Amino acid sequence: MRWIDTLEGAAAEKLPEAVHRYYRQGSAGGISVAEAVSAWSAYRFRPRVLQDVSAIDLRTTVLGTPVDTPVLVAPSTLQRLADPDGELAMAAGVKAAGSLLGVSSNAGTTFAELGATGVPWWLQIYIVRNRSITEQMLDAAVAGGAKAIVLTVDTPVVGRKEDEGPVVWSYVQPGQLRINVPKGDWSDDDLDKADDLTPDVIGRLHERTGLPVVVKGVLRGDDAKRIADAGAAGVIVSNHGGRQLDGSVSTAHALPEIAEALAGTSTELYVDGGIRRGEHILAALALGARAVFLGRPALWALAAEGAPGVTRMLTDLTEELEHTLQLVGVPRPVDLTPDLVVRP
Ligand code: FNR
């Protein structure tokens, strides 16, 4: 069996059932999470032949940051339930693979500690009702060396999970959560996600931090265009791993429309959700993504084998991508074009 495919099972053996289920689950009826992987697998390729594919180079930049691979790690919360060192172990694994780490605003490690690891990282942020909380978190992320701000926009309210099972929160130690929320006598209302955001928030985030702003959770071309026009440096096509609106279109299907909408702009395009193989990554890059993010596979690798597991997961997928590029006859990812892919 392919090593990457053993990771979820290995993680399940180590994790409390509630934690495994929390990582795995989608929202509501679980339709989007169930379709995510098969949507990528449904693409077919039209390979080129008699091309010199003896030297493949996967190094690239993401918003100006050099990375050795276009396979990056998506922000996810509760990583200390997978490994006692949580995000610090994830950061070590990602750094050794020459990749980049998305860090959840609900991380269990301070932004200062993350910065000290030397991994290139982007802060994922939810804007909460009390804007001064968000502003202080942004300032701390800038001080910790975050290279971009990822604004998650698919969560005006949190998706309904019908499969909570035993309560995952009982495994969370005091101090593991809200660790980056500034000290204060906040009410639940202060910390509730803002549900009144409009595109001008992008400019305000950039002004506050001086960092490029990436908008995560886009599934429509017209939205991507509005977001690019509002000054976003990047867009992540995402349905939050099927954890927000259930029945939302799979990212494999949404990507081409969004690539078309962003053509001719300088906004960089990324995608996540259900990406598990070199062939999936190749399809994503050919359809316009600059790099891809993986969520659950990084959690499974972290839980199963700690930081070295994360590194191996990323390098194995990078090698699969390299091999797939050779088979499809395109040595440089920048030369991948949509005509290599047949849509289902
Ligand atoms: C997430 N994701 C997520 N996204 C985000 O913007 N902020 C967050 O705090 C989290 N937390 C989180 C926890 C867990 C357990 C999972 C599985 C996911 C979504 C994540 O960034 C990404 O969009 C998806 O995980 C990508 O899909 P795959 O690769 O998991 O299929």
C-alpha cells in the first residue's frame, strides 16, 4: 500500500476516537468532503510525447517567498492533539521539506514561537466582532515574521457538524486554545466571527500589516474578480475541506472558472481540498494554480510520525508530482497548460 494512504489509519490508532473524527469530518451531510478527492481523480490527461523531461525543477515562489515545492500545508486548528508539540512539530516537518506553513488563528502555539522556527509561514485569520482583538493578533503575527495574511471568508458562521461524537474539546488542555488571543475580559460576542465583511476589509488588512493578503474560501469566478479588484495578492480556491457549506462545489470543479476570472491579473491562485496524489497536483497546476495546500494529510502525518512524517508526506508528493510531470511531458510547471487536462 502507498505509504501516504496508510497515514490516516496509523493516525487513527494513535488518536482518541473523538480527535480522529474531528479531523476527518465534514459539515452537515458530509457530501462535499466525500466528493473532494474523487473530483480530482475524475480529470484525465492529454500527455505530450518526445519532450526532454530529464530535468524537472519544482522550485517556485509564493508571493515572493521561495519554496522548494508547490506542495504547501493548509492552516488547521488543534494540532497539539496530533502531536504534543503541535504547530512546532508541523513547522519543523514543513521546513525540512522546503515548503510553507499556513497557521490557523486558532493555533496552539504563539506566533512568536512559530517565527523562531524559521519556517516560512502565512497567518490565517478570522475577523472577529471586536476588531481590536483581530488587530492585536495581526500585529503579533507581523512581529512573528508572517509573510502573508490569509483571510478565511467561507466562515461567516461555523458549519454545522452533525458528527461531533465524543466531545473533542474535552481533550484540549487549558492554554492550548486562544493562545494567540490577546489577554482581556472578552465576551463570547467579542470573539464571534464577524458576519458583515465586505471586500474593503482586504485593503484594511494590508494597511494594518503591510503584508500581502490572500483570500481563502473562494468558489466563484465573479467573487475572485471582486477580490482581486479589491487588492488581494492571492486567492485560495477552497471549500474548507467540506467543513463549511455542505454541498458546496468541489474545488477541482471550481478552479477553472476562477483561473479564467483571474487571467491577466497579478493575483496568485492557490487551491486546497481533497488533493492527495501527484496527478491531482498536476491537474491543479495545469488548471492555473501556482501551488496547492494540503490539510488532513498533514494532520495524519503529524499524528502518525511527527515532524519526520510531515516531511516525508510532502517530499513523497513532490516526487510523485515530478514523476507525473515526466509522464505528461512537461519539464517545468510554468509550462503546464489547461489543454493537458480533460474535464469530466
Ligand atoms: C481545517 N481548515 C481550517 N481552515 C482555516 O482557514 N482555519 C482553520 O482554523 C482551519 N481548521 C481546520 C481544522 C481541521 C481539523 C481541518 C481538517 C481543516 C481547513 C483547511 O485549511 C483546508 O481548507 C482543508 O483542510 C483542505 O482540505 P483537505 O486537504 O483536508 O481535504
